[in-house]
Amino acid sequence: MEWNGERETMSEAVEKYAKEYALKQHVKIVKNLMETTGFTQEKALDALEIQGEKRELVIKQLQQ
């Protein structure tokens, strides 16, 4: 299977999709929490206990 110019097995492609989907869901949840509660981005991330690399990725997506 060709994906971004690389050969991947189906399971690798599914895993990659799952991670991308999970990130999008986290971003939606953080945005929703910020809108409904008035929380800052940091407070929303703290309330949802999003830490480490996942937190950095969510912040990056929120800035786009």
C-alpha cells in the first residue's frame, strides 16, 4: 500500500489513521471545553489531563 510515498503494511496504515483520528478528537474536545467553560487552552489541557507529546501535538493543531 502506498501512503505518502512510503510502503506500509495495512496494519501500519490503520494505526497511523487511528492516531490521526484520536488527535483530531482531542483537539475537538479541547476546543469544546474552552468554548463552553471559558477555560484557557492551558486550563482545558490540564483539566483533560493531556500531557507530554500528545499535549504538544494538540497545541500545534489548535494554533493552525
